[in-house]
Amino acid sequence: MSDPGNYAGSTDRSIGQLVASATAEMSALVHDEIALAKAEVRQDVKRGAIGSAAFIAAGVLLLFTMPMLSFAAAYWIHSSGLGLGWCFLIVAGAFILLAALIAFIGLRKFKKIKPPEKSIASAKQTAAVLQKAKPHPRPSIEAAAIIERSAVSGSSLAKKSVEGGSGQNKADAVARSST
């Protein structure tokens, strides 16, 4: 361990000043760490945006090349001696088959989607527990004490609920009125 007396000026500083200094340095450290994290996130977001823009540009260029590739394929088939109209129909049919295959793959993926069974079971279990939950009954000793206190203090609400209980336990009526 290092001796605190070895540092220059350590004898001149009080404990309060040392705590204040440590707090200020810790605060500065936290602020610097936050600034560093912000700079790193900003740089990552910028890289992500540039990468996304590059992928979008590549997709647009690929989309623009589709008609040219279609014409090239049709003319290539035409070079074998088939009529130009039939060549374009063959290329269109190939695109229709390709689209149907992609749609079939997408449909199979959608059919594999299942409802969140664990979450549903957990929610049903929680609902069942909550439906069975009843408020914790108060012991009759506490209810009797509440009746005595309300009678002594002259609580009009407690008296009304005790008198007009309509078949309920008087202690329950008083307990409800006092809460």
C-alpha cells in the first residue's frame, strides 16, 4: 500500500476536500466515458447508414438491369432460330416460375410461424392464479379492536356500517370502513 503522506500537499487537504475532489474526478470520468460511448455510437450509426445506402443503390441498379437481362435472354433464345415473340414468352414464363418458387418458399416460412405458446400458457396461468386470489382476511381479534376503537371515538361511518350490516359480520363492516 502506498503511504498517503508521500503525496505533495496531502497534509494540507481535509477529508471533506478529498471527498469533494474524488467526487469531482469520478463525475468527470463518468462524463468522459459517456462522451466516448456517444462518439462510438455515432460512428457506428454513420457506418450503418452508409452501408444501408450502398445496399439500396446496388438493389436499384440490379432492378434496372432486369429488363436488359430479359431482352438479352430473349434475343439469345432467338439466335437459336425460334421466333422473337416466343422467346419473350419463354423469358416471361421463366420469371413467372421464379416468382412462384419464391412465393412458395415464403409461404412455407409463414406456415412455420407459431403463436408464442410459452407466453400464452404463462398468461393463462397468471390469470388463473389471480382469479383464485382472495384478500387476506383479518383476524377477529383485530376486528374486535377496531369496533371498540370506533365506538370509543364515535366514528359515524363505522356506526352506520355496523348498524346497517345487511347480514354481514359487524367486524368485517367496520374493518372495511376503516381502511
